[in-house]
Amino acid sequence: LRYLVASMYLFFFYMSGNDISENEYQQLINQGLLYVEEKAWLENFPGHPHSVVLDFALQVASEALGPNRNRHIRAFSRIANFIRRSQVQIDDQIKMPMPFQIFHICSLMLTINFTLWA
């Protein structure tokens, strides 16, 4: 569970500046969501740390549930996949600035058309 929460924290830290600072990592360590060894490994990882931590959560859950884990791991995977889909959706919406401008251009065009018709 701590990895799921750490993944969400790391995602929002990542979205606020693309680089996770030492203070942000220290905050996660102080809250008990990451260990110092995990922080050192994540700092050297070239990808997105929030995705890696989410994968850690799935691996830990798989190992912890033991041999009769199929039903429970599916439920846990659904939660992790929901978190991942939400992170991707937020990332896509923030990095795609076009709809905001298109909305205002269309609004302006409608206003001009209605003004000319009136």
C-alpha cells in the first residue's frame, strides 16, 4: 500500500517540475513511503519513478499473497491500473494545450457570426 501512495506522490512531484527534488524525496522518506535505498535506486533510474514504484507495488503484492493469489491479485491489479490510467490521463491533459486555445477561437468565431447576423 505504501508503494501505491508513494507512486501518487511521485507523480504529482513529477508533474510540478519534471524533476523530483531532494526535499521531495526526503518528504517521502520521512513519511515512511520510501526507504533510502529505494530513493537511491529511483534517482539513477532513467524512466518515470512513479511508474516504477507502481510496478514495485504489484510485485510486492504478488509475492505477499502467496500461491492462492489469483483472485486477490486481480483486484489489486485493477486498483493499480486505475491509478496508472488516471496518471496518464492527467499527464496527457496537462501536456496538450490545444483544446484551450481552440475553445477560445471557436467562441470568438461564434460571437463574431452572431454579431454580424444580428
